[in-house]
Amino acid sequence: MSQSSSNKDYYDVLGVDKRASRKDIHRQYKRQAARHHPDLGGSEEQMKSLNEAYTVLKDQAARRAYDLDRQGSQERNFVPASAPAAQNVGVFGHCLSALFCLITGGFLLLLVRFQWIWFLWPLAILALFVLGFGVLMARSAMVAVNSSLPITNPLRRHTKLQEIAFWTVIAGGGYVTYLVLAN
């Protein structure tokens, strides 16, 4: 079998499945040969391709070698279609994402409240979800900042105090937002 034959798909040339039996391959070869024979108006090149495919696929040993060769060439030619996974976005990325979510959620809430668009209550619900997501992103940013500190830094040891301070700021901010929106 030549090198170029591993690049050809003999199953496709004959129009059979890769799991086709010897009998199915013979039957399909006869059909294709009757259609593409040069004496019946077919092309000589197509008939040569059919004969080459049938010669390889009718012999079990040649077929097995062909399948192994094709499998090896497909594995060598495989190129992943996806991009590599995203790497760590860093502390700045965490902080920027949290800030963006909090600003967007706050803007949507203020838009609903001060523009008297009460019929758009789903927008207010969306704003609350965006704010909640922003709070979670801010907590993630706090953890990222803490883990980026050197081990010898005394702030790194006081994670409980950081959590308490964070949730106190969040609760205070929520209360201030409520006061602003209620008036």
C-alpha cells in the first residue's frame, strides 16, 4: 500500500460504512462499478479508484493494515479546535470584574427607582442578581488579594477578621442603598 493510499478514504470511495462486512463491500463495489465503468459512460479515474479501494478492502489483512495506517495518520494530524484554557486573571482582574458588576447593578437599580419605570420590575430583579454576583466577585477579589500577599505579611493570618470586615461593609452598603432608594 502506498503512502498516498492512507490519505484516501476507501470506505467513502465505495460508499460503505467502516464496519461493513465483506459481503456488503462486494455488493457495493458491483453497484458502483456498474455505474462508473468507462464502457457504460463512467470515467476511467473513478473506476481506478473503485478498483483500488475494493482491492484493499476485500482482503482482511490489507484492510486491517489500511485501518491501522489511517488511524495513525488521523492521530498525527489531529489539531485541537479549541483555544487553551484561560489562565489566572490576577488580582487586578478580580477587582475590576467585581467593580464592574457592582457599578452595573447599582446603575440598573437607580435607573428603575429614579426614572419611575416600575413596570420594568424584572429589571430590578436583574439588578439585584447582578449586585449579588458583584458581591461574590468582590469576595473572590478579597481572597485573591490575601493569597497574593507574602506569607510573612501579618494581614494574611487574619482571614476571619477580613471576612467580618467584608460582610460588615457589604451589609452597610446594602443598608445605605436601601435608604437611598426608599427616599
